[in-house]
Amino acid sequence: MQENMIVLGTIHLESFNGEQWVIDVELKATDRGDLDVLGNQALVLCIFFLVFAAWFAMSLVSKEKIVETQSGNQFESVEEFFPGSHR
């Protein structure tokens, strides 16, 4: 909604014992003037992609960890998989 837009509506409620209520609703959009972070879709998408890019870059830079485990007389190498470590 943009500033000065008006939405008119009605809410109809009915209980199990047959009582009924009708509530008239009128909503008017106003400009609050403060920072509305969640209402600004461009800002939300920008923050999401910045966080995703930082996470992906960190996964490329991180070192692969190798854990040695002994099962019987054989040693097995278990590598942890991180997103972006497709080498």
C-alpha cells in the first residue's frame, strides 16, 4: 500500500451457539517516516545476497579438515564437505 490509500472491508464472525457479529474495517496507509527494514524489499534482498556471498566466499577459502579414524587395522580418511569445496 502507498500513502493515503484506503482499504474498506467487513469481518463476519459467528459462534457455535448462533451469535453473529459484523465488524466494519477501514484501513488507511500513512507514512511513518522511520526506517522500515522488512517493508523495503530491495534492502532485504540486498542483505540476503550479501550474506550469501560472504558465506560462499568463506566456504571457498576454508581449509579441508581431515579426520583419521581407526577401524580394525585400517585407517580411513574422512573429509568434511563444505559448500563450494568441489575440487
